[in-house]
Amino acid sequence: MNLAAPIAATASMMTDTSCRWLATAGALGALAVACGAFGAHALPDWLEQLGYAPEDVTRRLEIFATAAEYNLIHSLALAVTALLL
């Protein structure tokens, strides 16, 4: 039983435009994950080194986390749209 056959059949049905949008969605999704990792691990220390007050650091981290989450959601929406083209 060839499990790759349905995937290959689906890939051959996709248009060139769909493939490009899907690749773009993947790149934007990877960027969203990288931004989320940066915001979780490096950004707090960086903001503290810049001299922001602790309550301001917390507020800025929440804003950054929301932005990274929205970026990920939009990349998923783009991927779904690319698959429906």
C-alpha cells in the first residue's frame, strides 16, 4: 500500500499559484514561531536591559505575544486559502 499516492495526487492538482501561497504561508508561520520564541526567551531580558519598568515590560510582552499569535493565525488562514484555490 503506497501511502504517498494520495499526497502526490493532491499536490499534482494544486495550481502554481496555490503552491506559491502555501509556501508563503509556511514561511510566515515559521516567522511567527520564531517571533514567539524570541518574545518568550530573549525579549524580557532585552527590555529590562533597556531600562523599562517591570510593569511596562509585562505590558509590552503581552502586546508582542498577541502580535505573534495573530501572525500565526493569519498564516494558517493563508494556508487554508491556498489549499482551496
